[in-house]
Amino acid sequence: MTDQTSGDNSRGHILHLETDIKKSMEDGFPFLVFTRNLERHFLTYNLDARRKFFFVMTIIAILIYNLFLFTDREMLPDIYRTAWQIRLGIVTPCMLIILALLHYRVFIRYIDFMADFLIVLSASSIIMILHFSHHPNVVHYHTGIILIIMFGNIVVRLRFWHALVVSSLIFALYVLTVPEITAMQPPVMINSSVVLFSAIIISLIANYQIESALRWSYLRHLSKEIETIRLEKAKTELELISSLDVLTGLANRRNFDTFLDTEWRMGVICVPVTGERNSSFSFPILTKKAPCR
């Protein structure tokens, strides 16, 4: 009964959004934002599947991020222990905590913010390593920041406006830190900054297209669901009308046949049981075609 009531409430809410859905499909949504009620429904739509997806992506992120433990020692021999402390002592524990929180549905509404936090934290850790190292190989480590941004914007598919804020924050941190990296010459600093900026723009374009396609798919799905609800409602009304007399409004023969067919399936034949072998009683066999006389 509870599931039926919940389903009815959900259908009623979807029908209530029909005007917003039509408006969004006609006018579009260039800024990737629906009307207030529709946007709220979109953000909670299929949230459990998104939680499971983030859970898997977090595991993959932990494995890939710590894969660079092997390269830290070769590429940054001057501070590889510090790099390990940052990776294993700060970032990885935070990832594991987020992984544990994803098990609890109470935190499901904060999924996007948890993803934002991990992306910023991971990129900041690479920037810290760049800042602490004085080895010439440090000039190659900005590629790690590019990988993190690509992973967040394209693989994890952060919400576009979240991706824009996160990417801008990471780029600002990088630009502020680069001048203090003594191993980087000015031309290299400029080149690495331009490469990072280009990667951010490319990933944001891809992110925009992915979310736009996702939102259109969401609108089409709701439109089909509304059409299904209306067809089911019309079918129920037609069945009710067909079982009533047009003039009197009373149940007609069709209603009686439907009722009889339903009751017949529920009927039970009762046969008295006696201990006598020879019984003077005979019991007719009831069938639907030959009813009891």
C-alpha cells in the first residue's frame, strides 16, 4: 500500500511538472538550468545510480592516484618522501572517508560537493609537490593536474557549473604557485599555464555537451512517462464508461460479465465427505459452460 501511494505521488508530481517540461523542450536551456521545480527534480532523479557510479569512480581514482607513488621516487628524488606523505597521509585517507560516506544514503544529497572536494584536493596535492621540489623533472608534473581535471570533467562528469568553478579554482592555484617553482624557467611556466588552460577549456566543452545530452534525455524520458500515465488513465476511464449504461448510468451486461468472470475464478466447489461407500447422492459437475440448474 505504501509503495502504491508513493508511486501515485511520484506520478502526480511528474504530471505537475508537465508545463515546465514543455517549456524547457520548446525554449531549451542554454545555461544548463531548468526551472526551479524541474531542476530540483532533475538533481534528485536517478540519484542512487549516481551514488553507485561515484563509488566505483572513487575506487578507480584511488588506484590511479597512488600509481604515481612509483614515479615520485624516480622523478622527484629530492622530495619523494614528502610526496608520499601527501599522497598516503592526506589525499588517500580523504578519498577513503568519502568512499565510506557513499555507503550511507543520508549523504547522498552531497555527492556533487564530495566529488568537487576530491578533485580540488587531488589537484592541490600535485601543486604542493610542484612547490616543494627543486628538481628539474618537476616541470613535467603539471600533466598530473591536467589528468585530474579531465577525470573530473569528462569521466566523473561533474555538473557543468560545478566543473567550471572547480577548474577555475585549480587554475588559479596553479598560476599563483608557478612563479615560486624555482626549477621552472619563465617560458616553461607560460607554456605549462597555457597547456593547462587549454585542457580546461576542452574538458569544459565536453562536459557541457555531455550534460546537455543528459538533460535532453531526461526531458524525453519524462515526456514519455507523462504520455504513458495519461494513456493508462484514459484506458481506465473508457473501461468504466463501457461497463455503464449510457442512459441510466447503471451497470450493464458487460459489467455483469466482467464481475462473473472474476467471481468464477475465485469460486470453490465444495463436496461433502461421508464415510459410506454407497451414497445415494449425486453431485453434478459444474462448468462455466453448463452452470448449476
